[in-house]
Amino acid sequence: MNLPRRHSLVLALASALLLVACASGPDYARPQVDMPAAWTPEAPWRTMQPQDAAPRGPWWERFNDAQLNALQQQALAGNQTLAIAAARLAQARAQLEVAGAAQVPQVGINARAARGRISANRPLTNYNSPNYATVQNDFALGLNVSYELDFFGRARRSVQAATASAQQSAADLENTRLLLTAELASNYFNLRELDIELDVVRRAIALQRKALELATSRHDLGATSGLDVAQQQALLDNTLTQVDLLGRQRAQYEHAIATLTGTPAPVFRLAPSLAPVALPDIPLGVPSDVLERRPDVAAAERAMAAANAQIGVASAAFYPSFMLQPGYGVDSRNWATLFNAPSLLWSLGVSASQSLFDGGRLRAGVDLSQAGYNAAVASYRRTVLTAMQEVEDGITGIAALDRACRQAQSAIASARRVLEIASSRYEGGATPYLDVITAQQALLNSERQAAQLQGQRLLVSVFLIKALGGDWHERRDGAPLVQSQTLSPAEK
């Protein structure tokens, strides 16, 4: 090879490498979002230093409820929504393998064995050379290769889009798992709160039955009128009605838990339980930690990356595509001479194609991809804003409910004292029986309100853990990263 030809070859190779290094469309960069420097919690909340790379364990175990732990494991194994998310992740990973295969040569083999007769009356290629009928064999064996020279990055952008989509599906699976476990915990704590309410109502019914017996005895002795008996009977009937209403609500939560765990509702039962549930200390990180910890934020961010790569795929269609298609094989009319040197055949070439006029189809494709990316950016920012709102709601909600629970316990103590005084005064004939009924109803309302507040505290704790992205990391000595506000249940 002479020197000018050698220089030309080197120049061609260098140009090809430069073209391969280029890729259509913009490189992806995560857009900036406005993040506050810190939350605005009430004392004594403090900030932790989370390790976002650490695995997030089963956060529900921090409530120390064996029944909840068993239900969560059952849900993770049998929930069909989670199974759908896992299947979609498998699809996304398979699609990534499909996209990645376009970056390597596709190799195929073909073989042919035939015997046929060529017509003597076929069209002539030369009037001086007549055709003859021929009967012969045809044996062929070949190897063909097809490889797209990705000069303009179409295949690379496709792989980037598939990679981001697979990562998005993985984040969606984590988010589905988080939502599933949070929904199950919420339904479970709602059910347990109703167990406590039902216990309060049943204890109130026992108290009201005794009061009815007292009113009836005093009426039989002529000490009071029938009005006292009628009033007490009306109060008891109203309280008995509450048992059926609360039982219906409990059944609905029980059925929801059955579905979440993959169990048919008719065969699922949860026995009532009044065991107290301790609320965990929930440490807070800085707001930017939510961007790394929440799987829905991660999924929205990966959706942006996939949409950005699609712009590159659409933009690459403006440039020519080059296909390298070498072939190698043998062809002979006799099997015995198939692998002889004269039977060898080969080809080497490059094909190129370029659209000259498409009526604006390619430009519309780019515009479509750009609009998809803009929508993904807006969705990401909306997800971040929602995350900020949910965390702040959880922080303020727990602080407010903690104060409300303490006040509710004081209200219960006061209502009990009022009932004792009213009962004593009625027995002494100093007050009408309506005062006793009013005191009984006030005590029942106070105890039910305390049960409801306790249930709300558990629900808000679950809501805050979900808002923060799940479980948090602890030091090696087992101590929490920070001692946040104590959220233990109020004493009954």
C-alpha cells in the first residue's frame, strides 16, 4: 500500500471514530428543583444523618407487633399488585437486553440443499447463446453477519432509554412495595383502633345496663318516675347500635387486609386484640434526602432520563444509517465438492440509507419526544413537591396528635370524676337522672375519642415513614441515629 492510500485510510478511520463518538440528542442532566434547607418541625424533633446507600429494611418491624409482621410477610409473598410490578420489571430488563443486542453484530447461518430443472425456454441473455434445460443439484452453506455502524448514536440512545426504563421499573417495584406495606399497616392499625373502640363501647354497655337496673329498682320502689328508666333504656339502645356500626367498619378493614395479603376475604379472619402498639422514634433528614430515599421520586427521575434518550433516538433518524453486511460460504452442485476451494464465495460491503423527504414525519417525531421529556420533567417536579408536602404534613400531624392524646387522657379522667359525682348525687336524690346519663355519654365520647386519636397517631406515623421513603439506617451499636420526638402511646 503506497503512502497516499495509507494516509487516506487513516483519515477515514479517524473520521469514523469521531462520528461514532457523537450521539444525537442532548446528554441527560437532572433538572434542578428548589429544595428547602431544612424542615420546620416543632421541638424536640432533630436532624439525622442518613446513609442513603444502606438497604432499607422492614420498617414495620419497628412497631414491634408480631401479627403485623406476619401479615406483611404474607403480603410480600402473595400480593398480586406486587407480582404485576415484578413482572413489569422483568419485561423492562428483557427490553434492555433487546436494545443492547443492537450494539453487537448479528451472526446467522444459512444452508440450502435442492435439486431442480432449469427451463430451456427462459428469457435469453444473449441471442447468440441459446438456453438449454438443465437438471442439477444445488448445495450451499453460508455465514452472514449484519452490523449497524452506530455513527449517530441511535443504538446507544436506545440502550440509554432502555436502561433508564429498567431502572424506573425497579424503582416502581420498590414504590409498589412501600405503598403496599404502608396500606396494609394503615388498614391493620385502623382495625386495631376499632377493636379498642368496640371494647370501650362494650364496657359502656355493661355500665349502662347496671345503671338501667338501678333506675328500674328505684322506679319499682317508687323513688323515681318512669322517665328515668326510659331515658336510660334509650341511651343503652343507642350504644348497642354503635356496636353493629363499628363491627361493619372492622369487617371492611379485615376484608381489605385479606385482599392485600392475597387471601380470599371469606376465609380470612383476624381475632380482636387490645395489645398496645408502641410508636417508633422517627428520625428526620434534610429535605434533599427525600430525593434519594423515595422510590417514587427515583422512578420519576428515571422517567426523565428515558424521555431524554428518546429525543436522541428520534434525532438520529435525520442522519443516514449504515449497515455492514459481510458474508462467507460455499456453493456447489455436488456434495463431494462443496468444501473445495472453487466452491468458496464471499461478500463484503456497506449499505446506507437516508430519508430525503418524509412530509415532516421525522421532525414531528423529535417534537413528540421533546414534549414527552417536558412532561416527564413536570411530573418529576410535581412528585418532589408532593413529597415535601407529605413529610411536612406528617411532622406537624404527629406533634399535634401527641398533644391531643395527652389532653384526651385528661378529659377521660375528668369525665370519670363527673360520672362518680353525678351518680352519688342521684342516689342521694340531689340531682335528676338526666345528669347521670349526660355524664355517662360524656365518658363514652371521651374514651372513644382517645381511641380514635391513638389510631390516628399510628396512621400518621406510617404516613410519615412512607413519606420519608421507608426504613432508616442505624449505627452498628444499634442506637438510632438521632433521638427524635418520643411517640409512645399515652397511658390509659
